[in-house]
Amino acid sequence: MTRQAPIDPATTEALIRVRDLVVGFGDRLILRGLDLDVYRGEVLGFVGGSGQGKSVLTRTILGLTPKRSGTIELFGRNLDAVSQNERRALERRCGVMFQQGALFSGLTVKQNVQAPMREYLDISPRLMDELALLKIELVGLKRDAADKFPSELSGGMIKRAALARALALDPDLVFLDEPTSGLDPIGAAEFDELIQTLQRTLCLTVFMVTHDLDSLYSICDRIAALADGKVIAAGPLATMLASDYPWLRAYFHGKRARAIAPPAEV
């Protein structure tokens, strides 16, 4: 897969800006003064050890997990300073794909994709049906998948249906939580290619929590690594490979790391 030109933080807008974020549960702190920027038009891969707080950060940015201190800006707006109506407008510009899909089991694929539309849009049922079918086809599913229930879908189809729902409102920013987990290597590679194609075609910004080294090598413009409650490194793949931080050395140079060189930048 061919990469886009490198993102220049000095001249590119940060759609997500997190500063000194602290999140904890009871006596346990998960995030300890975390800083992070996600720039318009990039695919940012967010990595870290199991239980380090990758998904916690996503949920905190989305307002699903409360923070103890720090600031979160979304599209240049401090989320602590916006009204409820402004918050809903910002939420509408975001799409979310959870790790296991999180589809509603009692709804068809089409009805799942329509769920955000029903909450945020005032459109006719006919138009809603047409838009849902468009999103379903956009992620590579056939039209007959629209009337299937999640229990009738394969793991790969569930991922694509969840991605269609994340794109339901034509978001600017998409959060993907372990999008290739549970897929075989061929299915994972196809899903990576789908993400990259949609990102470029729809001009998306993608915040992707992942453990998949192939995804990091093939479609991520930058990578941010989480350890000890903070982002310990952020930058292109070369920055990760050059880091002396022990966890990063083990992750990118260990026994299960890629044995090939990263693709050349273009």
C-alpha cells in the first residue's frame, strides 16, 4: 500500500488535542498526565501493552469515561467549555467502531447502520434506507447483508457492518478499536486496505487502537505508544524503530516483530 505524504504537525490542524490527562478507577491511575495530538488527514496507530489504557483513552475522549483532570480538545473546542448542543454537534462529526463490533443483536445490519441516523438526522424512512444501503456497499458488503442479523454474519462481515455504522453520519474523524483483531491474515490485510481507501476517498482522520504490526507498517502515517500512563513516543514508524524504550524495543524488534524493512515513504 502506498502512503500519503508525511503529515507536518507545524502546519496541520490537530483534530484531537489532549493535554495532561489523568484518568483513574478507585485508587488506580490508568492515564497519568497524558499528552496526544491527532492531525487532520492522518491515520494514527495507537499502541501499548494490554491493560495500559488504550481503550480507556478512546472512551475518555468520547465522553464515555470521566477524567479526573486535564483537557481534551475536539475540532479545536475544549470539551469542558462547550454546551450540550455543541457537544452533540461535535459527536456527530465522529464515528466509532468498537473492538467486537458492538452491533445490536436484535437489529438487522441496515437497522444498526441507521441507529445514528435516527438519533441525529430528521430524514424520511426512504432516504434513511437508501443511505444505509450506500454505507453497507461502501464497506464491501453485498446489499443482501442489509437484512441479516449479527448472528448470521461472519467475523469479517461484522467488522464491515460496524464500520458502515461508524460512517453513517459522514464523520470527519473515525475511532477504530482493534479493527483487525480476530481476522485471518488475508481478511486483516483486506480490512487494512479498506480503511486506507476510505480514509483517502472520504478525507477521514483515523485514530486506530491496534496491536497489529502489519497495520502499523502498511497504513499508519504516525504511531503513538502508550506506557506507564503516558505517550512515550509519537511519530512515523522510523521513530518507533529507533526508540530505546524497552517496551518499544521488545514490540518492534522482538521475536514476533516483522523481519522485513518498513515500506519506503513516498
